[in-house]
Amino acid sequence: MVGVGLVHYTDDSGTLRTIRQAFTSVAAVDSFARVSAGRSAFRVSDLLALAALLDSLDGGDCAGKDSDEGAKSVKEIMPHV
């Protein structure tokens, strides 16, 4: 993998293992993740309302030529808390 940092370690049985650096505490914290701290500036309901508004201004085809559902095609993904 080009551009992916890897960490090599030896497990309890002596086998050399490799894991992506991003999956460890060795990796630097992403600056966006640090600043956002898991917060979002927008609520899902507000973004869906905005998508619906844009659909109405654009004649209902904001999602592109492959879909005629526009804002209806947006799926809400809630985090597992």
C-alpha cells in the first residue's frame, strides 16, 4: 500500500505482524477530527430540509440524472451510542 503507514510488531508466539498505523495510538491525530471533537455543525433534519429546498429550486433533480428522488434518496445514518 503506497502512502499508508504500517506498524510491525511481534505477537506473543513470536510471529511478525503488521497493522495500519491509523489503527494504533502511534498515528497522528487528524486535525479535522481534533477540532470537531465528534461534533457536527448541522443537524440531520436541517440537512434534509436543505436538500428538499434545493430540490424544489432545481426542479426536483438535485441528486443527479441517475436518480429522480432527490432529497428522498438521502439516508439518515445515526451513530451507535
